[in-house]
Amino acid sequence: MPNLRPRPRRGAGRVARAAGRGAGAAGRDELVSRSLQSAEHCLGAQDFGTAYAHYLLVLSLAPELKDDVKETFQYTLFRWAEELDALSRTQDLLGCYEQALELFPHDEVICNSMGEHLFRMGFRDEAAGYFRKAVKLNPDFSDAKENFYRVANWLVERWHFIMLNDTRRNTIYNAAIQKAVCLGSKSILDIGAGTGILSMFAKKAGAHLVYACELSKTMYELACDIVAANEMEAGIKLLHMKSLDIEIPKHIPERVSLVVTETVDAGLFGEGILESLIHAWEHLLLQPKTKGENGNCEKYGKVIPASAVIFGMAVECAEIRRHHRVGIKDIAGICLPTSVKFQSPAYSSIDAEETIEPYTTEKMSRVPGGYLALTECFEIMTVDFNNLQELKSLATKKPDKIGIPVIKEGILDAIVVWFVLQLDDEHSLSTSPSEETCWEQAVYPVHDLADYWIKPGDQVMMEVSCQDYYLRIQSISVFNSEHEMDVGKSFTKNKDLLPLGNEAELCSALANLQTSKPDAVEQTCVLESTEVALLNNIPYHEGFKMAMKKVLSSLTLEKLGQAMDTQCQNNEMSCESGQNNSEQSVPEPLYVLDVSEGFSILPIIAGTLGQVKPYSSVEKDQHRMTLDLISEANHFPKETLEFWLRHVEDESAVLQRPKSDKLWSIIILDVIEPSGLIQQEIMEKAAISRCLLQSGGKIFPQYVLMFGLLVESQTLVEESAVQGTERTLGFNIAPFINQFQLILS
């Protein structure tokens, strides 16, 4: 059907469209102007959500205004995000940042802020991506660089660099894998692949099929890049998953003849090697070759490493003691009651509901102040990784009781543990303190002895188990030399501890073991090792006490002078009016706030310095109960010490007035992290604190002197970045993993 509408004259449509555009532009400009005014009004009223919505409308209608409103938009976004975060509206918060990044895709400040929120939510991989992008957009943006370095240490831990730089470790693993492939192991699974170096050893050795699994998203992506850069992507299949989730034939077509892994930590089992290998033998590996059986290795399954022997030694070490045992009874005049038992996390894990490592780690050859061996090295256990039944029995086996003779007198501070990893019958690696190795040693701090001093003739007793697939050394005690016991020359296990028929002697001996204290423990307080070390730091607490006393004494004298002046004036007025003003007003206390991180007894110390109302900002209930018990033991009125977070509605805004009409006399801030870095946002906290101080009040510390030192250290170099291709036996790994190199250590 023909179009019957009259055709417009040439040019008439253009004029109409131009007129429409003119009217549309005017309407748009009016809307933009009104929205801008509304945004500014809402911003002034601190209605950040509505202000943010108005700015979104403005920028979507008028992108040319981006540069003009950029900083105000950022401020609005950040304040609105803080409110959403406080309300736990996570999806809305992330949605706001996604909208903002659509408008400002190359804004490093917004990228960095998005990363900070993701990191707080626990999304470390995603946070690292935004921090990395922010640094690429502006290499001089210090906040983003510091955030990236911090998160990089979470994602690519320092030991990756140390292990890749360990040429001996790489060479021995390579030789063992080459030998296995030459003997017929052609299908290989690399569990916990990391950078993929073991997989590349296998492929280079001639393996036909190589599979590698890695749980960390960051390490998986790194491995993909590294394998591709070494032109092996066609021969190595990388899986982003736990080995426990691998299914046949869904992920790999059939069972493999060799599993290679290095999922061992300082305590051998802490990276989950037992669980991984039990699952692998049951679901992923071919059946093992039985004794005396001949045949091609390709038809049988085996594991590298083949086995391990775990060793231990009792030591005296002041540095370990300082970080894991509170060894003082009085701190700056404050008595620590025996009803409180302080523990480090390594010890407290014995009774913990959730599984955590029951040990800490140290490079014993470098520990400050060194250490003294109090016993000979002794064997704890042997583990055969090619024996499924033995692996399964470890977790359910009853603890072994071990007794070790003391050879030198000293203070029993810890049991130090290491192992020899037997890759096959020819190649082995030792993590002994005397070896130059990439591994640290596991340290089991000793607690709860009545006397830690031991001497030749004594026996150190302990129980060893693999509960929860961790090596656990517990029930450590001392059998004194005056109690006779039939023991071997090096050490004995429980079945050989006493001859049959000596049960009465054993009971008598156990009754005398130094495992208990007469005072009943009312409260167990678990502190981080850095908190224990700080509690043991007497000069630190004495220094704070003297500084606080000086400030509080000055303010008290000033307040007394003002009170006397006021009283004189009141007396004069009373005399003139014929009234008797004998009643004295109760003096107002001086307010002290401690917002330092973690456990702190500084508020209690402050409370002993006069008419003071101290506030503690500790968060954990057990820390609050401990402070209450310490206060009670020091005859401190219970109502004197307050816990500040109970008075604050928003815990993210702890820096507030003590009362609406009062100011603080002292505010204690944490300036330096345990790592040595300056606390984030400390300058902002200090600025807010200054506004909350009364005249003459002080922030502690009042200032910080920073010192620098230029050093040469091959150790620091090797812990911070992979040093070329020679260390990794010719494989190109360094440029990829060194993107996460440790600038801050």
C-alpha cells in the first residue's frame, strides 16, 4: 500500500529536529542544574545516599561535567559506602562502586577504595586486582601501592620466593621426578602446583600427561601465565581447584601413576598433605606396587615424596620465651594475678574448638639471641606416604608418650621440630636448623610448668599425635632426676618407659610431674605472640606510666587551683548572703582513653594515677574479663575501669567525647604495627584526637622518631623476589611472580 502522507519540504525536517534538540538541550540543562543543586543540598544535610543518586543522574546526563564534580562525587561515594557498610548492605555497596567505575573507569582513587572494601569483606584476590589496577593507573599513588604490597603478601606468601630461590631444593625435586618418569611413571598429578615448577619438571622429563591443581586463584593465574611463557601449555592441564574435588573422568580421564607434591609446612602436615594423599590413593592414583612385585611403573601408583622422618629437640631460647610466655608478675606497679593464665595461640589450640596450627615457626639459625639445645635430637615419628593404611591410621592413633634425657641445664622454652623428606630411595631434603634450607622449623612453646629450669638427669616428657591432621606435641612435663625411672640412652616411647609390674612406680612418678600449679585458674587469656612480647616489655609500661603521671599531675594541680578559686568565690558570696556553704562538690575525674590495638593494661596503670576514669577499647570478651580480674586483684574499684566500645554506637567511630560536655585528658593511639609499618590513617586519627583533648591534654605517643639504615642482605633479596632463571633451573618464572615481590618486609 503506497504511503499517502504528504512529503515534507526539503529542509523542514532538519529545522524541526534542530528545534527539538534545542528544547531537549534546554530541558536537560535545567534538569542537570536542579540535580546539582539538590546533590549539594543533600551533601550539606549529610544525606549521602540521595546526594549520590543526584550525582549519578548529573554525570549520566552531562558527562562533560566529570572533571568539575569528580572530587565531590568521590567524597559522596565514600561516605555513602561507609553507611552501607555499617548497615551490612554489601550488594548495594558493590553496586555503587560498579556504577562509579562505569563513569570513572580510570580513576585510581575509586579503584583503590573498591579494593579496600573487598579486602575487608575477605575477597583478597579481587581486592588485589583493584589495587593493582590503581597502581597501574597512577604508579605514584602511595595508598594504592601500600595496599597492594599488603595484600600481595597474603596472596603470594613470602615462602614462594624463598623456595623458588632454593636451587638445591629445585635440583633434588627435579632429579627425583626425572628418575620416576624414566622408570615408567608417565601420567602425573601435581597437587598444590603453585607456580607449576614441578609440573614443568615432569613435562621436561618426558611425562606424557601432566595435570596440576591449585586452589589459590592468584597462584592458578600465575601458573597459567608461567606455563604458557615456557611453551608447555599444550602438555600441562591446569585445574583451579582442590585435589579433594577432582573427579574421574570429569576433570582427568583416568588414574595417574605418580603424584608429586610439596604441600608440607614447617610442621610437615600443616598444608594438608595427609588428607590430600589419602584422597589421592583412594580416588586418583593407581594401586601401589606390592613388595616383590615386578613390572612397569606405569601400571602402579606412587608418591613423591615417598616418606618423611620427623625429629625434635628441647631448647632454651629467650626470644621464643618473650613471645609466648608471660614471665613477669608485676608490670609498672600492677600485679598480674595467678588466677589469670596467659597463652599464645600455638598453645591454646590444644583445646580450641576450631582447628588452628598448634605451633609457630622460626628460622632457628637466625633467631635473635640464638638458642641452647637442652637435649639431643630425637626421632618423633616416621611417615610412609605410599602406605594408605598408615596414613589413615595417623589421625585416629592414640598419642605416643616420649621421654627425652636432658643433656644441658637451662630453661625449657620450647620443643623445636624439623623433618627429613625422603623423595625416593636416593634423594632427600632436610629442614634441620643446621641446614641452609628454605624451610623454617616448627616451634612448640612450653607452658604451665611450676619450674622451667631443667638439668642433666631430668627427663622431658611429652605426648605426640596427629589429631586433626596436625602434628601435636602436648602434655609437656619434666620428670625430676630424684625420681628413679628406667629409661633408654636417647629416648623411650611409652611402651618401653617402665618394665612390666612397675605400675605403682609409674603412678608415683606421674603424680610428681610438674604439670599443675596450686592456684586455681579463673580465666584463660589468649594473646597474639606480639601482645605477649609487649606485656613482657617492662620499660614500655614504665615509660607510659611516667609520661601519663606527668600529664595527669599537671592537670590535677590546675584543676585543684580552679576548684579553690571557685570555692573562695562561693564562700564570699555565701558570707554576703549569710549562708553556710560547707558542702564540698565531688571533683570530676580526668578521662583517659586507650584505643591501641589488642590487649593493653595501660588503662589500669592510668587508673592508679589519681582521680582518673580510664577507658579500654579491647574487643574480645576474654580480654575484658582478664582486665576485670587484674583490676580486682589490684583493689581497683570495679566501676572505675570502663570498656569504651560498650558506650559507642558505631564501633568504627571510637574517637568521640567521653561525655557530651567533657573532653579527654589523654588519648593513647597505636602508631606502629607489629610489622614495623606506620598504622594506616594514623594522621587522621591524630587530627580527630587533638580536637577531643582538654586544654593541656596529650596524645600518646606524643611524637615518633623514625630512623633509616642502608643494608646489604642476600637473605632479604632472596625473600623478596625470585633471582633470575638459574635458580629455577632455566624456567622463566621470575618476571611473573615478581609482580608480587615484597617491597615491604
